[in-house]
Amino acid sequence: MEVILEAHNIYKSFGGVKALRDVSLNVERGKIVGIIGPNGSGKTTLINVITGFLKADKGRVIFEGYDVTNLPPYSRAKLGLVRTFQIPRPLTDFTTLENVAVAAMITGMDKAEAYKRAVKILEQVGLSYAANIKAGLLNIIEKKRLELARVLALNPKLVMLDEVLAGARGSELVSLLDTIKGLREQGITVVMVEHLVSAVGSISDWLIVLSEGRKIAEGRPKEVLEDPEVIKAYIGEVK
Amino acid sequence: MFTLSELLKYTRTAITRVGLDLEKMLIVLIMILLILPLLELNPYIYHLIILSLMFAVMAAAWVILAIAGPVSLGHATYFGIGAYFTYFAMSKWGLSSYSALMIAILVSVTASVFFSFITFRYGIAGIYFALVTIAFAEILRQLFISFREITGGSLGVFLMVREPTPLHFLYDSKIPYYYFLIAVYIALYVITRYILNKFILVLRVIGNDELTAASMRVNILRYKMLAFSFSALICSLMGWFYIHYFRYITPDVAFGLLTSVEIVVIGLLGGLSVIGALIASLILIPLGEMLRALWGGIYAGLHVMIYGAILMTLVILRSLRIKKG
């Protein structure tokens, strides 16, 4: 399989805190890759480094064969490497529909085309009913869907989802998972960072586990979740 | 008898019924302004409208930057550079008025690119950005006061008066200046509304959330610098206009905090829109001038106090309206 994203030996510290220590990973095109780990294991930092919102102290990021290590976030986004934010950041002065349409317009579509596409995307993420509401008024789950919608409007090749599932329960969770599977069917590679293991384990093709800034395991979800190292990281050592 | 709240309610229903289309209102307002000179009113009235239009254009220019986030409290800088370099080009280097305009624009845009690169590249934002803009204007004001041989010092400079001729944009009548500013305002409105509409949209995205904008492929530094230089260009055009109209300028007017604050107040009261800037300035500038003419000579400071009280009332009314949505 073709590798779309590579990270080589990423290091990142904040003052004395070593957030990432020698993290490397490969992501195959068209797959859903889950990155899990306890709180403070460096998951969001890894997204920030890969998408360019933070500069790594050491290490390289390769996207579709290009070395993007020194590119600013907007250039990486132009190449098709886009992200969502853990705490959703909608454009609060705009309606839900406008949020998505504006993103489509920035990719170069004209206004009419962009709105048409935005309507379709809102349908896809299940937000059509809230199209004309100011985005600031949406609830947290709706805001997360809007993050997804905006990212889709940017014609991504790879999306990095920062805890989109957090807080979702029952039917909400099921429909969010369906939406994410839909992305894979569209040929978009998905890297999703999650704190909760079960949901992400069920749809990922590959799982990577971080703990205290290190990659401690990776592989097929079933194998990884039975790995004693991983269990130790999550619930502590069994004496 | 109506109570005040009833009256407000009826006005609101009336407005919703007719449909408050801002653009139609603007067209009516512009038409009135266009036919006003036919009435041959007291020249002082035209003078007040000219001042209002000038500040409306500068406030609109300030708004273009402000919608992307940065609040400049030193926008007079680019107005001042425009005025002084027009003076240098015409009186010292003997150039025509229109070559002077090119030089004025070139210098002020260069200054704005230099200033905006330093501030935006190194992430100076919010209150710190506002402070730095004041500092930059103050530095220029002091420089123009100090280098008396070149700049005329604190007394300012007179534009060498040639025979009033259209070739040098010098007229005896106020009316050509009046129409010139209306044309500039209309051009600015059309440009921001219909030609640069996508650019303005991206600026609004940046003003909403910079991180989201960056994740949406927006090169924030480039857009903010473009907004800043476009804004500076328009302000320098007004500086060029000012020195032709008054034929006189001092560092205190050109780079003074009062000029900058006037621009900001009009831009803010106008609700960060180009139309709002015109309406706010047509109210505030004549009000300030008339209060000064009425009471400025009687009790020192009285007109400023009344102006301040009216301004506070307007701001409170505006914020109430925003809260109600």
C-alpha cells in the first residue's frame, strides 16, 4: 500500500515537559488510523506538529512525498493535509451553511457553486436542519459535525480529527462513526485522535498508542488492545 | 399619547414592513448629497459635508483592516504621510498634483508594509498592536516637529498656492472637492462590496478566528498586510485631498491621536461597515464642528464635554441594539 503521510523521529518539548519523544509513524492512503493514549500522552501535540500549528524541535514530516516540515499550516492545508480542532472553532459570525460555503469558496469555487456544495456536505454530516443558524449557537456535538463539514469543504486528501467523538453517545456516536466511514469510502485518509478506545478501535484499520510522549504500540486494533503494555498505560500495572 | 417604548415598537414594525435595505438607503442618501449643491446653500454646509465624507472614507479604510482583527489607533499616520509628501512633491520638488499623489501613495504604502510586516510577522496583536500603532504615529509626529528645516516644524506647512486650476486639483469653489469625495466614497463602496468581496470575506474569517482561518488555507500574514496597505493607500489619498483643500497642515493634525481616534470612533459607531461609516460621520463630524462653533468660544471645553456626552449616549444605544440582535 502507498504511504501518504510519514512522520520521522518527532521531538517536541514545552519547557521541561517532553510532549513528544522520538515519535515516528506511517499512514497508508485510504485507511482510518486511530491514535489513542491517556490524557497528556501527546496526541494533540502530534496533530499540531503534523499540520504545522506547532514547530517540532526535531524530526521530519513527509506528506505525499513532499517534505512539509518547514511549511506553515495554510500551505499544508493547500496540499490537502487538514485538521479539526479538539475544542471546535466555528466562525461564530457566520451561519452553519456559510461556515462551510466560505471554506469551499477559499478553495476557489464561485459563490453559487460553493453554496451548492455546502448544502451537500451539511447533508452528509447530518447538519442540514441547522444550516441557517449562527454557528456559535450550535451545541457541542453539532459544532464537532461542523468541524467535519468545514474540513470536507476544503477538498482534503488526509484529515486529522482531534477528538471528534468525545462527548458523543448512543445514536450520535453511531452516526458520527458512519460519517467518518463515509470519508474513507470517498477516498479520504483519516487520522483520528481519541481518548476513548472502544469506538475508535471499532472503525480503525490501524491503531497507534501514545503514552507519555512515546509510541508504545501499533498494529491492528484487536492485537493492540490486547497488548499488556497498552493495558498498563491505560489502567496501570496489575500487581 | 404614545409612550416611548410604543413609539419604538411602531417604528420597528414600520421598518420591517418596508424592509430596511441598507443599499437602497445608501443610494437615496447619495442622491440627496449629489443634488445638494444645486440648492446653493451656505458654503459652510458643504464644508461640513466635505469633512464628513473625508472621515467617512478614512473610517471605511480603517474598517477594512479592523474586520480582520487588528485595531489601529494610529491611522492618521498614513493620512499625514499622504498630506506631507504631497506638499514635498509639489512645493519642494515642483511636481504636478497627480505625480505628487503617486509619491504620497507610494510612501504611505511602503510605510504600511514595513510596519505591518514587523507587527504581524512577530505576532503583535490586540491591545499591544493598538499601542504600537499609537507609538508609530507619535514617532512620526515628533520627527515632523523636530526637523523644522524640512517639515516646517509644529507650525506646519502651506501648500504653495498656484493659480486655481484643475490641473493641480486646486479650485476656489468647494463644489469640485465635494463631488470628488462623493466619487471616492462610491468607488470605495463598489470596490469593497462587489470587486474585492471575496477578499473582504476572507478578512472576516480571519477576524472571526485566526486558527480556523489558517486551517482553511488562509495565508493570514499576507491578507493582513494587504488589508493594511489598502487601508493606508486610501488614507494617503485623503491626506493628498486634505492638503489641496485646506492648503495647510500641521504635524498635530497629520499624525495626531485626535485624528486617529476620530477615525476609530466613526468606524466603530458605523458598525464596522462602509455604509455605517458614512452615516456615523455625517452625524458626528457636523455635530462636533457645530458645537465648537456655538460654544467653543464661550466656555473653554464645554463643546467637548457635550460632544463626549452625546458620543457616550450613541455608543450605549448602539451596544443595546447589538445585545437585542
